[in-house]
Amino acid sequence: MEEKEFEESKNIKFKCPNCGSLQRDDVVFLCNKCNQSEMLYKDGVYMCPSCLKPGENFECLKCGSKEVVMKIKE
């Protein structure tokens, strides 16, 4: 299988309440509600429609917090 490299988006920022600003590689996506076919590729990140709403959709790999907030700069 061919491995694809994706450019890191400058429009998406992640913030952990414990660690502060995070790089994309320091965040794991946590959705178990949506099917793979529902995934959207937006600004360098795969996400599902429900993850565009606030909630516990991302986890900090540094401290384990599930209160990571994603902000999309328009």
C-alpha cells in the first residue's frame, strides 16, 4: 500500500487544557460514532461531521486529556 504524506494545515489549531498549544502529531482522533465513508478531509485533517461540533473528539498524546479543543481558522 502506498503511504501518503499530508502537509500539516496552518488553518487548524489544537489546544490542550494542560499542555497548551499542540502540533497535529500530538493529537489523536477519537470518533467511534461515524463510518469511514462519512469522513471528510478538511485542511489536512480527516474528521467526521459530528467532530465539527464541540465534544470529546480529540485526545492529547502528551497527557491523555480528552478535552483538546480544535479551532479552524477561516
